[in-house]
Amino acid sequence: MQALQTLIHNLAIILLLATFMEMLLPNKSMRGYVQLVMGLFVISAVLNPLTAFLKHPLELEIPAWTSAAPQDMPVLAADGARLGKDAVEEQYRRILAHQIRALALGVGGVGEAQVEISFAETSAGLTDQPRIVGVEILLSPAQGTVEPVRPVLIGGEAQNPKSENPVALDVKEKVAKLMEIPEETIVVHF
């Protein structure tokens, strides 16, 4: 009884929608197309409860509607997950590298930037975000910029051996803050 009520309800809605759409059409040439589409909706609305009543679902006969799990395809199951994960990681690596390169090029004094990203080896799933363990950025100075003078050593060690290029420090700080990557994992070469 419930199936019959649902069928009548769906048919009434489809027919009202078809009538309303025909009234909105500016000319009569489009009426045939609207009637064709609405006829298909009526056919599907009638067939759906009929297949449920016959206990023969319609989805099993249409290959596009079937779902295939990896265990259904044993040949692809072994390497398919790893291939998919590698493809996702590579795409993620490209996106991150492109964003980090754009950030680096936005810093004054940087002419070119190359980015290498390494991920941790984990057994995470296909949709899990890989953990970044290292970012290496190689910067080239922009043309027309003057590199700072390196400290001159006369008979001893430099006063501050850990001093880095201010442009490299700026790039490292921006990438760490905007990309939310720990500064310890970022190495910048200028």
C-alpha cells in the first residue's frame, strides 16, 4: 500500500512539473523535448516500485550502477592501493611544491626557486594526508640584486658562523607560517 501511495505521489509531482514547464516555454517547438524528458521520468517512476515489488532490483542489471570493491578484482587488489596512494602523494607533492615556490618567489631578492618535498613512509590510507618530514628550497638571487658580503676570516673563526642569508631566513619563516610546516623541517639554500 505504501509503494502505491509513493508511486501516485511521484507521478503527480512529475505531471505537475511537466505541465508547469510547458506553460513556461516561450514557443511550441520546445514542447516535444519537455514531453520526452518528462515521459522518461514517468517511466522511471513507474519502473522503480515495480522492480521492488518483484524483488528484482534494477541496479543489478546495469553495469554502470554496480559497485566494485578491490577484493572483487584480485589482480588489481595487490598493487592498486599502493599505486593509488603513490599517485595521490605525487599530486599532493606537486601542489605543495608549487605553493611553496610561489611563496618563495614573493620574497624580494628571489629570482628563482626549486622545491623538493619528502614525506614520511607510513601505511596510511588513500585519503589520509601524508606527513611532511622535509622541505628543501633552493633559491637563486634575482638579477640586479647584490649578494651580501661574506664575512672575511683572518686567522680565526667567524664571529657568527650560524648566520644565514636574510632572504633565506625570510623565505623559511613565510613558508613555515603560511604552510604550517615546522621550521626544523625546512632547509633553505641561497
